[in-house]
Amino acid sequence: MKKMTEYGSTPFLFWFSFLCLLHSLPVYSAKSSHRRFPSLLISPEEKISLSARQNQLYTTKYFTQVLDHFNYPKSYETFQHRYLINDTYWGGAKSNSPIFVYTGNEGNIEWFAENTGFLYETAPHFKALIIFIEHRFYGKSLPFGGKKDVAYSNATTLGYLSSTQALADYASLIIDLKKNLTATDSPVVVLGGSHGEMLAAWFRLKYPHVTIGALASSSPILNFNNITSPESFNNIITKDFMSESESCYKVIKGSWQQIKDTAKQHGGLELLQKSFKLCKNIISVDDLQNWLESAFIYTAMTDYPTPSNFMTPVPAYPVKQMCKAIDNPATGNDTFAKLYGAVTVYYNYSGTTTCFDPDDNSDPHDLGGWDWQACTEMIMQTNGNDKESIFPPSESQYKDQVSYCKEAYGVEPRPNWITTEFGGHDIKRVLRRYGSNIIFFNGLRDPWSGGGVLSNISKRIVAIVAKEGAHHVDLRFKTNEDPEWLKDVRKQEVKIIAKWISEYYHDLADKH
């Protein structure tokens, strides 16, 4: 099936998250398949806590899940739904010890479980059970006999891939698991990052009888239906690079026209191929541009204060390192040498890659289902650029997205559905009346933070904002090099969660 594309020079970014989505999501080109998305590498840079190293991170289990929670007779059909569990720290059902549930993102759940240290490091304090639930149609949680080619075959089968079905999956699994563990009175706290964070927040609003609270990290729940400007995403990336170096920003901003001008010259494509050490001839200059843009986008998203490998191995403060490479006097006035030095910070920090393939078609994290979601409900316009943007001038071209979705799936996007189902407009006024117990964390260096909740809605729905924070940095494994502001963020989150649980136990005592 055809992949979600980019139209002209304006990328449709789907993430998440995430994504990461990270998204952290693959981005596509109109004339090629999706951009390079490096496989997950667990390296020594990822410092897992002592308790996590001494114990297996998780055990894999499956739950017989309903295919369609809302319609008969499809509700009789089922599939095997994967979840990961760690009971190392759990105080048990008799003491009504809490359950921490990670609401799975748009990808293989193991990827997120191995990069979400906050749960493992916080669970001992609360004597909590840890559950990571995979999102339907991702990883190994595939309906229709577990066959991806069947599940992804057409709009009829993919029609069961939606956020509302996924949230119902989580509710069904949690309720059944608590029953089987004789833990019906154990409080449940849901947590998630990026798209999983949106799901965590929405889960608390839709299923308050199942969870007592949600920690939603880097959740762009306001990135829908014109609530947030489509220029916000790229504007934040622009500010990230400008804050490190004005000259760095100017080199990147001015490079796009230089690349196009070079490509038009005799031998220009060959020069670009040699300059960026590409493994094969460039078919389209758009492919190269997309590849370069991806490096800057994902580096801004993962601009963590310590080395990481969530997307690919990168050093601490990778935006700073990119700008150091661009400002390196040794490159003189050679713009392409400067850009090459910068993007290798993201694509080849390990130094093991000898050439690059901007047209890499791999999908190691099982992200393929997001293409459908981006064509149906997750309509997040993040592709606008103003004149100061670090990326080439562009305008949001929603009509092109509609054309693609009709061609690929025979469906038309529903840009108003998410706000119809979950809200978003006038969020403070609305949620102040009926919402409670949600933490929204956002780091302002994260381009998705423009669509996040950045101020308190009420005493019960709070926003924690970190000026230097990147994409769901609070959920990562802690390290000895973590800055004080990051330690403080996690302390605030633990304190609030502790209050939720204490209040729950108080209410439970009154009940009995």
C-alpha cells in the first residue's frame, strides 16, 4: 500500500510523537518512500537504574481483545493483544498497591518500554505494578490472525485502527487484569509520552472510573482543528538552533536554495551525492532535502541533556553539537561540508556508517499504521513556515493531504473528529468544570510543545513546563548527569501522583 507522502516541499509530520513518537514518526516524500528511521540500539549510554538492571524489565503476555468495542456482531471477533508486565516492586493486591499503566504509542511497545525509565524508577517508591499496553495494529497486536498484510490490506480492516478503539482496549484489559489479580481496589495511574500521552490524557477524561490520574508527557492535544498555528512546530525548531548560534541558523536557512541551485547545474546531483556521502545517485533533490530536514527535526525533538539512543545514538545537547559542526572553522565557506558535519551528529554519531541512503524504506519500530491514522483522525498540521523559519518557505496544503488519502485508502480525513470526541477548544474553560488529576509536562525545546498545555487549567489539572526540556525527557531513565531542573520535574510529578494515591486510599477507607 502506498505510503503517506510529502507534497511539494512541505512535509506532513505525523508523531508524535513521538515519537516518537517521538512520534518520533517517519516523514515521507512525494517522490520516494519514507525517510531513514534508524533502528533502536540499546547502548551503554542508556544508563538503566541498578534495580532495573538486576531484574528483567518485563514479561510478555497476551490478552484476548475484542476487535470492535462499539458494534455488533463484530464485537464477537477478537485478536491477541500484547502487553508487558513487571511485578518486581508490586506490593500486591491485599495491600491495594497501585498499578502504573503505560498507554502504548504508534509503534512496537518494547521500544517504549525500554526507553521509559520513569516507571521502573518510580514503581519501587509506590510498590507499584508496571504494565505497558501495546496499541492495536502496532507491534505484535495485530487483528485478523496476526497477519499484517491482512490487517493493513484496505480501509475496511484498517477501520478498526482508531484512538477510541485503542482507549477501549486499554480499559478492557486493565479491568480484566485487575479482576484476575483480585486487585479491583488497586488504584491505576496511566502514563504516556507523545501520542501515548495524548491517549493517557484522553483516557483519564473518558474512563475516570478506571484510572485515578494521568501523567501526559509532551502531549500535543491542542495540535488539532486550528487551535495551534501550523507554523508553531517549525518555529520552535528555528528558535532551538538560533539559541545556539546565529551563524548556524543562517547556514541551515540559506542552504536549501543552494542545494536546489546546485542540483540544476551540470553534474550538480553528483556533487551533492559526493558531498553528503550518499550510497547511490540522487533521483530527486527533494529526497536529499527531506533527509536533511529529518535530521534537524528529530535532533530538536531529542535535544536531551544527556546522551541518548531513543531514535538513534546522539550526544548530549545534540542541537549544540550540530551547530558546533556547522561553525567549525575547518569547513571554511563550504556549506555542504558544514551541513554534512551537522547531520552526521544525528545519522552517524557512532561513526560506523560509511554512506547514507535518504530513501531508506525500513520500518524497524512498526510505525506503518500511523499513515492510516494520519489520514483519518490524527490531522495535525505542523508544516507551516514563516519567513524566519529555518526551513524553506511553505504553506499548509491540506487539500494535498486529502487527495493523497483518497488515492491511498479511498477515505477523506476528518479534521474535526478529535476535537469532537475529546475536546480541545477553550480547554481551560471546559476542563476546569469536569476534569481532574492530569499532569501535562512539556519541554519548550520540543517542537510539539506548541500544541501542548502550558499553563495550569485548575488545581487538579496542572502543567509542568521546562524551558530546556525536549520530547518527553521526564520519562527517560535518569542518569548521574541529569540537570537539576530535570530532577525537579520528576520530583514534582512523583509528589502529585503520591497525592492522588493518598486521596484514593482515604476515599477507599471511608467506603469500607
